[in-house]
Amino acid sequence: DLARHCAGLFNSRLLDRVQLTITAGPTREAIDPVRYISNHSSGKMGYALASAAADAGAQVTLISGPTNLPCPDRVKRIDVISAADMHGAAMAMMGECQIFIACAAVADYRPNNCADQKIKKDNDSMRIDLVRNPDIVSAVASHSLRPFTIGFAAETQDLLRYARGKLERKKLDMIVANDVANTSIGFNANDNAVTVLTANGEQNIAQMGKNQLAAQLIQLIAQQFLNVQS
Amino acid sequence: DLARHCAGLFNSRLLDRVQLTITAGPTREAIDPVRYISNHSSGKMGYALASAAADAGAQVTLISGPTNLPCPDRVKRIDVISAADMHGAAMAMMGECQIFIACAAVADYRPNNCADQKIKKDNDSMRIDLVRNPDIVSAVASHSLRPFTIGFAAETQDLLRYARGKLERKKLDMIVANDVANTSIGFNANDNAVTVLTANGEQNIAQMGKNQLAAQLIQLIAQQFLNVQS
């Protein structure tokens, strides 16, 4: 309809020719050639943001972990598996991208050693020693060619307090707080509801479809980005 | 064509009204509400076997871990997540099923404790303590109401020796040996090539599409099953 069309025209001006990078989906950390550690991220939110950003005129690069989603129209996708791969792909965008949205559910830890061969189950118990993965959104936000940086906080408890801590500690421009304990939103759900935090304020976006919410988030991000630019 | 049609008619007689259960796909073992351990099984081979068994006239129950595959026609699917769930679903079929094909890539271990809340990344390193999962195919083969039991061995090295050891140790009727180090077959590939071992012999099935290979495997399984019955 007309309202939607006009909104589309307005959005299309907001990020016209802005270089925007989004990470999406889970990462997989190999235990051996067969087994891995991963998480329940479907990639839906990141893909919806990529699509909404392209609608708003941005040149979108989507760095995606393993998902079953088709690449959105007018979006350039780079496929990665592990957090280390994703970190490398993100660093390669520094100096090129003006906005970076870290929507992927990056594994915080990876097995210390990936076994060359499938590990045999000889024992009643086993132990996997893990080491920290690179913190991609921190590396982006503290880079000398720092883009406008948006993080996500997916938590099962104490969401807003944790999200504000992460915003400050990682020196982000914005953070999107997502309650993943609520199964009607987050991860595999088609709906989402979030709170967006900046240094100066916070704003709720009520539960709605991920595509619609993505369009609203991109508008908020664009407004903040343009404020900072001017 | 005619040959295929006739083969189809022959197959349709082979397992007419036989109750057959197949497990397929990976399992996921929760680390916390967000993270899990899994493996690269796509479920394609198990789903192809379920479809081929239904073509051969069997009443098929497919116990499936998380996959992105549609349930084959004329197959009853039971969805499970963890190895413990899959074990429970398999045990519920004892006394009912006459043939059991354990095609799922069941996680051998699960985290000792699943954390109630998302684990925080406070440390540079972390450790996951794992305990053994129930061995589903062993539990089936040693059940008092034991069906004709077929296992799979997916290995990256020393395949046939390991497969024969597993056949004997787990008291299986047949085992299908699958070299998953070869990326053109196994796991996510559409092709497969296997060696089928019984107590008395072994038989290679050369590389072909998983559907075609599934039809050949079901025929081999049916012949062995009917031999044992008579």
C-alpha cells in the first residue's frame, strides 16, 4: 500500500550507498572431523536485517555461519564455519564498512585441539578443554578504522543489566538486547521483541515478525549512524 | 522403465507388512540453554533408507534427530533431540518392530550437567565434562525382544577392522561401513559408497546416489532378514 511504499522510499534514502556488514547465524567449533560445538541460532534475525538494510539502500555484506537460509536479494554473502573464520572475514571488512552489525551467535570457546581423527569412545567419561575465541565485536569496535558498531546480547537472565555492561565494556554504539529464555521470540522463532540500548537511552520494540522488526531496527540504526556522522 | 518397475514390484513384496524402525540424523546434547554438541550428520542416508523401506512394503517408523529434511511419504516420524530421547523412542519400539536400522549419528557423550542458564564466559579457558550416552544399537541388539538389527560404522580411519569389531561386540546382524573421511560420500554428500558386513561375509556397494544405494541396502537387509526368519 501507499504508506508502505512511502516508508520504503524514505528508508531507501536513509542508508543509500552506505557500506554495511552483518554477521549472522551460529558458528561451529570442531571437536574432531565429525563432532562440533554449536548453538541454536537460526540466522533468521541477521538475514532479516541484511534484507532490510539492502531495502534501505545499503551495500550489504553478510558474513554467515552455517544456516539453511537463502541469501537475500542484493546482499553479498561470505560463508564461514568457525568463529576464527568469521573473525578473519570481519577484519577484512575494516576500512571498507561504515556500519557493522554483529548479529551472529559466535561460539565464545572452541576446543583447544581439534583431533585429526574421530575420537574413540573408550572411556565412560570424557573432557573437552576449551579456549576463548576472538571477540569479534570488540575487535571491530576497537579497530583503528572503527565502523559504527552494533552488538547483540542474547541472554536467558538479567538481560538489560548485562546488555548495558556489554555496551560499555566493548565500546559499542548500540546494543540490541534479546531475551532468549522466551521461546516465542529469539533463536528459531519467527517473531522477536528487543530493547535497543545506546549510551543515552533505551527503546523497546514490541513483539512482531522478524522482518518487520528488522526494518524498524535498521531505521533506528540509520538514525543513530547519521547523527554520529553529522 | 520396465526393469525399474519390475524391481519395484519385487521390492514391494520383500518387506510387505514388516515393521521396520530407522534412526536418522544427528543428536544434540545440551551444554546450556543456548549451546550444544552435535555432529555433521545430515540425515540424508537414514531418510533415503526409510523411503526405500516404505517402497519395499515395510511399515516404517523413522526416529529422527534434528534435520532439515521432509518426512518421506508413508513413513511415521518421531522427532527427538538428544541421544537419551532417541534411546527412549527406540526402546518403545521393542516388541513392535522386526527390523531395526540404526543409521543416526548418535552423540557418544553428553555434558554431565546441562546448565540452567547460559554459561558466562568469565575465563580464558573452560572445560566440559562429558559422560557416556546410552548405546542405542547395543541396547536394541541385546533386548529380549530383539529385532533383526543393522548398525552403521562411520569412521575416518581403519574402517573395516573397526566395523567388524563393532558387528561382533554389539551382536549386530549386519553393519554398514561408511568412510566419512572421503568428503564425496558420507554425511552431507548426496552420494555414498559402503561395505556391508555380516558374520559370514562382506559386500561392497560402489559410489552412487544415496537413494539408489538405499534401495540396494534395503534389498540386502530384506534378504538377510528373510533368511534368518526361515
